Amino acid sequence: MIRSALLVTLGVAMTAFFAFWAIVFSFFKNAENNVHRVANIWGKLMLMLSSTKVEVIGDDNVLPGRPQIFMANHQSDFDILIALAHIPGQFRWLAKKELFAIPVFGRAMRGAGYIEIDRQDHKKAMESLETAALRIREGKSVMTFPEGTRSRNGEIKPFKQGTFYLAIHSGVPIVPVSIIGSGEIMPKRSLKIRPGKIKMVIDKPVLTKNYTVESRRELIDKVREVIIENYNAYLEAGTPDIKETLPEMKTTDQ
């Protein structure tokens, strides 16, 4: 517990330090890209600090120089660090508005061009998706957790529809990302941090051009099934402690 407290304290200090420099860089030319590079370094150092090793599988499935929408399952705050540190290239987060209210950190997120989603206000949420569409038209990729919140037991929850509207309207591919083991490093609503190994599986892009808003459920199911299948496959090949802790995933919505 003492180790976790020290890690959290040092992590908060490092986050404040990097957030400050992210704000500074936001005033210079090519601000958003530079701030994202700062976030990339922050993510790598935070993982190193916590003795968290990440094995990336399928990073060659990322489309270089093309906009795409990354969608990943979500078990832990460490998922943010993992994505920032190990997903190649530039992208912009779609993130809940509460994160933008954090002093310094929220300002740094805005400096990086990240986009806040107000889940309590449908009109504002749709406006946020329009902002994300603009980022995509500018050639930027978008990263999101379609479950909308972290899972407490590892089970992959049903996906929210908003980002699938975005993908269909923009016509860009969705890249499914499965993160295995992050809930063991730092579970939801816990400050306890345990060293460990993570696998991140980046699957082949799912094309969206043949889907419409009316057929969006087929697209949602397809992307979710890919994420779950990879999660299950690499969980079975993982360490015994992870397999014993997390339940078997299901491929149908509950």
C-alpha cells in the first residue's frame, strides 16, 4: 500500500509537470501535434514508473498517414497511458467532460485538441461529434472507449452508438483495439497499483463505407466482437493470475 501511495503521489507530480509543458507548447506553431508528443512521453514514463510492461501486437494494422477511429475496451485509468504510449501516430481523444475540469490537466487536453463529450446533454454530445468530424476531415485520427466507462470485472460492456455515427458519416475505418490485463494493474475505483504485463492487440481496420446509420447495429456488433475475440484469445495465452481474476467474455449484449 505504501508503494502504491508513493507511486500515486509521484504520478500526480509528473502529470502536473507534463501538463504544464503541454500548455506551454500549445502556444507555439503546430501546437496540437507537439502537445500530443508530450502526452506520448508522459504515458511512457508513467508506465515505466509503475513497472508496467506493454506488449503490442498488430501495430502494423495502423494506417499510416490516414485518419482512422481507434476503439478500445476500457478497464483501468492505465488504458489512457497505454494508448498514448503505444498507438502509433497522432490522434485526438474523445473524452468525458469531467476530465477537462481537472486543473492544469484539462487545459493541457484542450491544448492537444482533445474533444470533450457531455454524456448528460444530447445536443452538446452531438456538437462534440461534429468537432470530431472536423478533426477527421483535417486528417486527424480519433481515439475513444466506446463502452463509455471502465469495467470493474473485465467484462466488455455494450458499446455506445455516438462514435459509430461519427465513423459512418466520416467514412473512415474503425481500428479495434483490445487491452488485456490493465484491470490487474489498477482496477476501477482503486489507487492500488501493481506491477505487471499488458497486451494490446491492434486488429485490422473495419471499413465503414458499406454501413448506414440504419445498419449501425451491425457495425457496432462487428467491432465489439473483434475486440472481445482478441481479448479472449490473448487472455487464454496470458498469465495464470490474470486468467483466474477475470471472467469469460461474452459476445452478445446483456
